[in-house]
Amino acid sequence: MLYALKDLVILDRFIQLVDNKEMIPKDEIRETILAVASEIFSRYGYQKTTMDDIARATGKGKSSIYYYFKNKEEIFREVVEKEVLVLKSKILVAINAQTDPREKLKAHILVRMKGLKNFLNLYNALKNDFLSHFEFCEQLRTRYDKEEIGIIKEILDAGVKNGEFQIDDTSVTAMVIVTAMKGLEIPLLIETNPDTHVEIRLDKLLDVFFYGILIR
Amino acid sequence: MLYALKDLVILDRFIQLVDNKEMIPKDEIRETILAVASEIFSRYGYQKTTMDDIARATGKGKSSIYYYFKNKEEIFREVVEKEVLVLKSKILVAINAQTDPREKLKAHILVRMKGLKNFLNLYNALKNDFLSHFEFCEQLRTRYDKEEIGIIKEILDAGVKNGEFQIDDTSVTAMVIVTAMKGLEIPLLIETNPDTHVEIRLDKLLDVFFYGILIR
DNA sequence: AATTGTACTAAAAACATAAAATGGTCGAAA
DNA sequence: TTTCGACCATTTTATGTTTTTAGTACAATT
């Protein structure tokens, strides 16, 4: 039992989303609407995005949108949740591709740091909005952070059992890693203009960060 | 030349501030006004703090305030700058009390993490204000972060020369340390209610963080 | 000469209200 | 099953008015 069963279900769902051939038509249109809405929400935030905007951008009438979604709030929540879901799934895929704990950790961090961009854009756009929507995002993140700490703890534990890592308290260490990643998000987001640069920078940073800031 | 001359001047200024016996009366009143204003700004932000509030809280008339300060903006800026100045000075004092690079670094981080509380309160109160004041704070911090990276780099370099640290690129490492500290600010601020707890937590975190997350 | 209180003004914030835009519904049509 | 146009209640915004506040001038006080 490497990762919780729940996570594997999410993973399946992700793969289904990526090669969306098996999607039934209704879901397909839902996904289209969500994609379009995500784009607009990320650009203008919650309030300045109107249902008419979403309808126009999808080339449909407003009532059609209401056929697929209960209300604006539902669209918003699904957009945010999907963003997190996709990232999490990508991370799980990347982890599963590696066997060595050290490589697993590295893959996790790389994918997470690069993949969070979309979510952070959305997050940023929400800052000028009603508190409740920002808070929804924040709560979702906090919940996700906890899961992420758990995932990383598993990797660390494996590494400790392996003899590769020597860590006193893997819970605290996992917590520190996640917190540090959050701290690195913003500067990375800012300097993300030339995409080629990022990878190098990030890689270098991670080397310094996780393979010994100070070596005794 | 351990730290820049400029820093030592700031250090002197700080010591002068702390045992404020040598202060000429005018400066003393200025400092009182600044202290009071800092309190109010931290609580209500920039806009909701009125000059009459500051005057009333200091027990003086409004024109007296204008005798000591050009305008509200000047008070605000001095409050913010002083907050940063005091923190920086405290850090320099703490560093100078240690000789071993490792202890210097530890002292730096401890003082900085614990001392930032006031500034963060101010920072937080400003979030509902005009962007310009928030940005002023942010710019000041960014500028200060750069200085801090420099200070830490010096410590790291000393440790490398010493043979105590083995670091490829001390600039990047210093940058990572500062960034990580910024990332840890918020969670620490939240859990800062019982003061005794913080110290223990922080210490444990730092041990994990800087004395080897992963040990080869 | 340094400091403070009173009275004042121009600008900005807070408020109230009318006009426009928006979330959401309904029944008909495709 | 899905789309559409017309519609309503509510919210947002635009507007004009009143109140508050930053900053000044100057006499009074120390």
C-alpha cells in the first residue's frame, strides 16, 4: 500500500481526462466550459467574470451553461478543484515513474513547482474578490498541503528504511519541505518568463536545498 | 571587514535608540510619536488611522504632530523603516555575539523569525489599504531581503573557508535560506500565541532545516 | 525660539439614491 | 436532451450630497 487507494482513483480519473476519448459527450462539454471558465477566472477573478462572458466564450447561450451547472459558484469550485486535482495527479504519475526515494522526492518537487502556475494565477486573480472565494482556495490548499505532507512523509520513510536518508522526525521534515516549497512559489512565479530558464534555476535550487544546505 | 560599514552605523544607531539617554528631547518626542503611530497603524492600517487619532493617543494637539513630522506619509514611512531597522540591528547584534559560523547562522534565523512579528502585523493591517502603502512595505522588504542574503552569504563563506560548510554556490544557498524563512513566517505567525511553544518549535524546525534535511 | 491650541480650507471618504448590469428562471423550440 | 430568447429580482455601479480628514495659518504659550 504505497499511496492511499483514493489517490489511485484520482490518478485513473486524471488519465481518463488526459486522453479524453472515453468521455461521454455531456462530460466533454462540461470540461470545455470548465476550461474556458478557468481561463476567464484566472484573468479577471470571480466577480468580474460574468456568466454571459463564459457563455459567449464557449459559443453557447447562457441558459445552456445553466443546463450543465447549477450556478456560478459550482463552476468556480469545480474549476479550482480540478486545478488541484490535475496537479496532484501529475505529481502521483511522476512519483510512480521513479523507484529511488531521492528521485521520487525530486520528481515530486519539480512537477509541483512547475505545475502550480495555473493555480497560482487563479489564486492571484482572486485577491481582489470577495473574501469567501479566496478563502475557499486557501482552505483547499491547506487541505492539499496536509495530503502533500503525507505523501512526502511516505517517501522519506521509505528512504529512511532504505538507509538512504537519515532523518529524526520525518513528519517535521516533510512539513518543512512543503513549507519551503510554498515559500519558493512566488519568486519562481515572477521569474518564469523565459520558460527554459526556470528548469535550470529550479533544479539548481533543489540541489542546494535538498541535498545538503550544510553538510556536517 | 566582516559586515559593511553602513551596517555598523545602523548598529550604533540602534544601541543609541535602546538606551535612549543620549537622545535630545526633540528626538525623544519623535520616537514617542512613532511608537504610538506604529501601534495604531498595526491595528487599523493606514487609512483608518487619522492624524487626530495619533495626536489624541500621544496626548498632544494635531499641530504638534505636524511640528515634528512633515505629513502622515512621513510618519508612516518612518514607522515602517524603523521596524525593519530595529530588526536588522537586533540580528547584527545577535550575529556579533557569536563566533562560530554555524552559531551565527542559527542566531540570525532565530532572531529574525521571532522579531518579524511586529512588522508582519503592520504588513497585514495594510492589506486592506491603498496599494501604494502595501507596496512600499513590500519594496522595503524586498530590498531588505537582498541585504539579508548578503549577510547570510558572508556567514556561509566564512563557514566554507573555515571548512565547516561544504557549499558549491553560497549565493544560491543564501537565497534559498532567506526564501525558506519567508515561507515559514506565516505558519509561525499563526501558531505564535503561547510564546513558549514557538521557541521550541522553531528550534526543532531549524535543526531539521539547516543541519541536513537529507544526509548523504 | 520652540511648542501648542484654535480656527480654517481643500480634498477625500462615507453615504444615499437612481440607473445599469448580472445571476438565475421559465417555457417554448430545435 | 439540449439550446434559446425573454424575463425578473438582486446586485453593482454611477451620481450627487454630506461628512470627515489631512494639512495650514496664526495667535497664544512656554
